[in-house]
Amino acid sequence: MSEAREAVLARIRDALGRTPDATPPAVPHAYRTRSDVAPGSPEALDLLVDRLEDYKARVHRCAAADLPATLAALLADAGSVVVPPGLPGDWLAGLLAGPDVHTDAPGARLSNADLDGAGAVLTGARVAIAETGTIVLDGEPDQGRRAITLVPDRHVCVVTAAQVVATVPEAIAVLGAHPTRPLTWIAGPSATSDIELQRVEGVHGPRTLDVVLVR
């Protein structure tokens, strides 16, 4: 450590009235850890849909039995679809006569050019937060590596009712079960207003986000 840096840190410690070995004071956290809205409840689902649509995501509700047909209809004009290696096989049942399906597997990863040329990517999710309209992926086999959901221009993401919680702390508790997994937080299609406050979509990720909410 340089003398200059040590001098600066010493002055900061002196100003705070602390010694180098002192325990930092505890910071009280009074935020809510849970909500009155139960996970997976109709209220949670309605709130999530409201937030997602406000972010210009397209939401499609369906029953579990109708999921393959719903996905087939959504992806009929995609041309080609990228999927992670652990996607449930029955999700793809309706795609057999539709677009070309390309699996991005650990030993056979698709190139960036392949991902860029894909019509869409289809994944699952880890958890969804109703109050913020946020979907979180954590790299599980049904979600795949981050690149497959960032490069293609369209992301079709399946979220089950059981995965919907009301608040961020509730989602953090779910994600905390696997703290080392890479997280991707999605709040609507990728968009920016950095240039002249004009909204431009598809800059840092998919231009179109389709969320299939399975009851």
C-alpha cells in the first residue's frame, strides 16, 4: 500500500472516529421483506402483467396444457429459434413442423453470428417480480448462458405462476439459494433514451420481449 493511500485512509478513519480494526457500525434495514400479495396469486400475476405491459413487453397467458400450442403459434414466423440445452421437451412439441430449432449446448455453443441471425430465443426463467415487472434468469439449463438471451432480436420467455413473487426481497431470497450463478435482470425489451431522449429499442438486448405466463 502506498504512503499516500495510507495517509488518505488514516484521515478518513480519524474523521469517522474509528481504528483500523474497529467493527463497522450496523446499518438498520427497515424495508419490507414480504408483501401481503401471495406468490403465484391472481393479484401477483395481474400486477406483473400490468408492469410488463407498461414496459412494452407482450404478455400471453395460457394454461400449462396449452403451452406447446401457444409457443408454436408465437414462433411460427420466427424462421429459426435458439433454445438452451435443458428446455423441457414438451415445450418444443409444437415446433417440430415450424421454425428450425438450434440448441446452444456447453459442448456445441452457437457462434455470435448464429445467435445474431436467429429469429428468436426461447427460455424459461428463475423468478419474476410483480411490483417491478422484472424477470430474472440465473443460467439454469432451461435458461442457458447469458449470450443467447442478449444477442437475438426477440426473446420468448416462459414464466410459471409459481415463479411470480411480489417484491424484490422475496426474489433475492429465491436467488440466494444459488448465489454464484450469473444473473440477468429483464424489465421489458432492451431500450435506451440516451440520445436526444429518443427511445430506441434493441440496443443492448432483444428488441421484442414476449412473456408467456403459465397459470
